[in-house]
Amino acid sequence: MTRTIYLNNQFVSEQDAKISIFDRGFLFADAIYEVSAVVEGRLVDNDLHLTRLERSLGEIDIPMPMPKEEIIKLQAELIRRNNLREGVVYMQITRGTAERDFGYAADMKPNFVMLTQVKNITNSAAAKNGIAIDLAPDNRWTRRDIKTTMLLAQVLAKKTAHDAGYQDVWLVEDNHITEGGSSTAFIITKDDVLITRPNSNKILPGCTRKAVLKIAEEQNLTVEERLFTPEEAFNAKEAFLTSASSFVTPVIRIQEHVIADGKPGSLTLRLQEIYMELARTSAEPII
């Protein structure tokens, strides 16, 4: 069965979804993207993702193609057409199509594409058993708070990590962990303090991060938003990462350093359990 794709006000089959080679997203990575998870036919934290989408577009002067309320209707229709029960809705908005030139006209019409991907989020082996991650230098540009499609540094870092037998990678700058290749990094100290880097232009303001921090506070966990070093992570009681496509994923080893007893920690699993329950119940089902 072929997927249905949304492309510039039309729903088309994936074979018929075509865009010009002069699209600036293709030529310059002049584009913003977002990913919202779907669990049991429900969009998870979608309001946070659409708010971040609008902010990212504004930061590089691309207009929203339509109001957020209209995007939600299109997401719902795409989910229904593809009968998506669990996975993600990927959204990409480029500046538009024009002859290749670094300059661009102020009135360009954005190109807007959405697609669905089936993905096992809630019952994956990574969620249950945890993952091992590598570390790599953070070689990205300085505006990491903007969710652009300019992802080559992450692609290369993840490929190197996977080739070395790791499931993911955390990035390091000035001897401090910034974030994962496509996730937010967290550690829990032996005193049960939850630590994650504060939002700035150094990291993407994670939507799942925001939701998990709210849960942590409601569970009366002590939270510190501060920089932390790889050495702190090696000696942590627990570690985990968060993202829209993996929710709360335990980290059980960082390079050769096993975290605690090498099993997902109890606080991590509690945060994961609460988040997954909210994902299943916090929104009206679409299908």
C-alpha cells in the first residue's frame, strides 16, 4: 500500500509527490522541519511542535503557509488517509522555488510537505532495554535553536557512532555535552537531581524535553538546568534522552562507561511510564 503525501494544498500518492529541483530546501537547506509523534491515533505534544515550527520559521523569515489550526486539520486528514496508529508526522516548509541564487525575493511562496512514517515508539527495544551512545565534537552552526533541515553534522556523527556499534550519539563542545544528534540529553545524579542543559542558541528547545521537565516537577524531582560534562555523565546514577520519535529512552552506556549497573534506572522508567500514559490519553484520537 502506497502512502499519501500532503504537498502544497494537495493529497497525492508518494509516487506522484514531486517538487522542483530549484526548491531552496534542496539547494540550500533553506527550510524548517518538525516531527510530531502519533500514538494510538493521537498526536502527541502537537501544540508544542507547531509553536516551535512557527518560531523557527520566523527566525529565518519564512512565513507560516497557513494558520496552525489549518495545519492540525491537514495532519489529522493525513493520519486518517494513511491509517497511522503509531509513528510520526513529518512536516517540512521551505522558502520556495526560484533560480539558484543566494539572494531571494521577499514574496516567495513557501513549499509545504507532510508525510507519515510508521514507527514503533512505545514498545521498542531501545525504550525497554536502553541504548549505548558515543560522544562526538559538536561541529554545527551556532543557531541550533532553529530547527532547520541543515543536518549534515548530525548525519555524519550518527553514522560514525552506528559504525562503532552505538545506537546514538551525544555532542560535546568546550567539554560540555550540548545535546544528542536528534535528542535532548539528561542525567540523574546519585542525589536524584535531574540535570539537563538550559535552552539557548546552543541547543534545540526540545518539545519532549519541556513535557518531561513538567512531569519531573510534578513528581517533586529536583531539576537543575545547567551545563554538565562528559565526566559527570559517566558517573551519573541514570541517563536518558528525549525526542518526539523516541519519547524517553534510557542510556545505559556512554562510550566504554557503563551507567550504574548497566540497566535502565528506576526514575527514568517512571518518567517514561508517565509520559507514555499521557501520550495515550492527552489528545482526542484521530482514527
